[in-house]
Amino acid sequence: MPLAYEVLTWAFSFAGQRLATSLPADVSEPLKPPEKIMAKYKLEYIWLDGYTPLASLRSKTQIKEFASFPKLSELPVWGFDGSSTQQAEGKSSDIVLKPVASFPDSTRKNGVLVMCECFQHTGVASPSNSRATIPDDPDTWFGFEQEYFFWKDGAPLGFPVGGFPAPQGPYYTGVGYRNVGNIAREIVEKHIDICLDAGINIEGINAEVAKGQWEFQIFGKGSKNAADQMWVARYILARLGESYGVDIEWRCKPILAPFQQPLDWNGSGMHSNFSTKYMREVGGKEYFEKLMAAFNQYRDEHIAVYGPENHLRLTGLHETQSIDKFSYGVADRGASIRVPHSFVNNGYKGYLEDRRPNSAADPYLVAGRILKTIQTVPTK
Ligand code: ADP
Ligand code: MN
Ligand code: MN
Ligand code: MN
């Protein structure tokens, strides 16, 4: 039986083929291009509001039809009511949103995350639009280490109600329920995946020194590109926390005793690693020393954009230099700028780590200031 069945199916398929090849082509019908199937995309426009000293992320969705995943240049300019975000007076409050970077959003069907710059209706950049003001250079690379706290009921996630957990020590890169609880790692894992799906260069994560404190690292080429990725990675994390009833605390020193008295709990930084083409390829001790002299000269300008409340964090304790001093040192985590061993071993070539920017700092302003200072140092 099986043999007869096989013979029969072979005969039919052979006949079918003969039939198909022997039929004349219908020459009267012109060749049509394949029909474009339009799909509705959810465009999440993201921007920074006008709150000071700490701008918050805002976003809203518009639905638009495209034949395929939209290119940045296809995304329309949009707007919002700036009087509700401290970006405009009530009378003439329309603020223009201009898309500047876009990323696939794997958490939504046909989702797109659209980072935007804000402009007033006159075409002038909004005061909150830090991105519009900074220098850029695609050959300057940035690696940001974003530390943050998961925050619930007024305390870091995992702190007992009204009290403190066991002192710092086991939490940094820790494992096990007693060290990291049972929610944080799930959020962190999802955050990695959503970032990777979006094409964001997330380079790693780790549990940090304080309980409930974590870090992720973002690498990007160019100040605007690196900072775009960082802001969108922050957005993804904050949004992800919603479904766990957990907030992200970006402020740099959220655990303090009354009257802002210090406690033995680490603050959060956004260490900023940087290298220019010249630093990577030429470098040298002499250039390095000139660079550090410039960083010393512009110390106040750097601190001004390295995040609010940084005096609470840059105390000289907890792997920091104090806010009013500038120093650098090989493998020195108590310096303003840490010089990696590899930098010295390679003839003062490679990248440096500015440890002063804090977790709430605006990465546009941080990267922009670093580049601006570098640009004051002649390379010949
Ligand atoms: P740490 O020892 O300070 O915790 P991490 O491994 O967390 O260091 O972060 C190191 C960072 O340095 C990463 O974000 C990485 O992208 C960045 N980095 C590495 N090489 C370069 C480079 N050449 N230029 C700029 N940043 C770099
Ligand atoms: Mn790190
Ligand atoms: Mn860290
Ligand atoms: Mn670091």
C-alpha cells in the first residue's frame, strides 16, 4: 500500500508539473510590483522635560502607517504642551519634537522608541535641549557606567521597613536571595534584552555596593550617539520598573541620615570613560599631562554639569575624590580620573575614566564637556 501511494503521488505531481510548464504565460497581464503592505507603527516620542536640577523623561505615542520599519528621516516632527512640563508659558505653549535617534521597541508590536530634541515654535532650541548645545565627534568614544537604585516605598528595594539591611560588603556583584532579592535580577535581565533588541550597545551589568543598587554600561561613538543610547536605556529601565511596582532612583545619594548626614552607603555615579582617536592612536605621556592640566583648569565647569547634589557624593569616601579637588592616578578609584593600567602600559594610549559624573547627570552635557576640554589641548 505505501508503495502504491508513493507512486500515485509522484504521478500526480509529475502531471501537475507538466501541466504548469505546458500552459502558455498570460502575456496580456503586465508584471505588477509586489504589493506594499502598510502596517501601523507605535512611535514613542521621548524627550527631556524642563524640570531642574533634574530633568525627567517624558514620552507619548503616535500611530503612523509605514510600509516597513520607518527610517529616522521618515519620522514626522511632532509637538506637545510645554506648559505641563516646565518648558513653556501657558499662552504660547507648543513645543516642537524633532526626532534625532530611533530604536526598535521589542516590547510592543511594531514599536519604535524615538529620541527627540525640543524646539520652541520660533525654531530656537528649548533651554532644556542640552543635545543641541554640545560638540560632537564620531571618533570620540564614550563608555558610561550608569549606577542606580531600585526604589520602593521610600527606600532601596530590599531594605526592611523602617530600618537597614546588613552592612555593605556582600552586595557588590553578589548572588543569592539574601543579597539581591527576587525581583531585581529579573528586571535587569529584561532590561538587557530590550536594550539589545533596540540595538543599544549595552556592554554589561553588575550588582553594586549598596543593597538595591545596580549598574549597566553603555558604549557609543560620538557624544550625541552615546548619550542618546544612554537616555533611551534609562527610559527602558524606568518603564520596565512600572510593572514590578519599582521605581528607578537616579539621584546620586538617596540614602542619608536626617539633615543630610552621611551614612555608610555608597552613592551612585555615572563614571564616564572616554577616548579620542588621538588618545587611542598617538597619546604619549606629554599629551596626557597636558590633558590632565586642562581637566584641572576646567574643574568647575565639569562639576557644574556632572549632576545635582554631587557634593553629597564626592566626599573623598566611598571610592570618590572630594568635589573641590582634582586628581588622577593609575588604577586609583579615589581619584577624579582613574588611569587604567593598560593606558600606561600602552605608552599612555587608550581611554581614561572620569569618575566624577553622577548617576543623575545628563550624559549629553557630560560627554559634551569632556570633549570641549579635550579640544582645548593642542595635539601637536
Ligand atoms: P569599572 O572597572 O570602572 O567598573 P566597567 O567595566 O564597568 O569598568 O566600564 C568600563 C567602560 O569603559 C565600559 O563602559 C566600556 O565601554 C568603556 N570603554 C572601554 N574601552 C573604551 C574606549 N577605548 N573608549 C571609551 N570607553 C571605553
Ligand atoms: Mn563599572
Ligand atoms: Mn560601578
Ligand atoms: Mn568605573
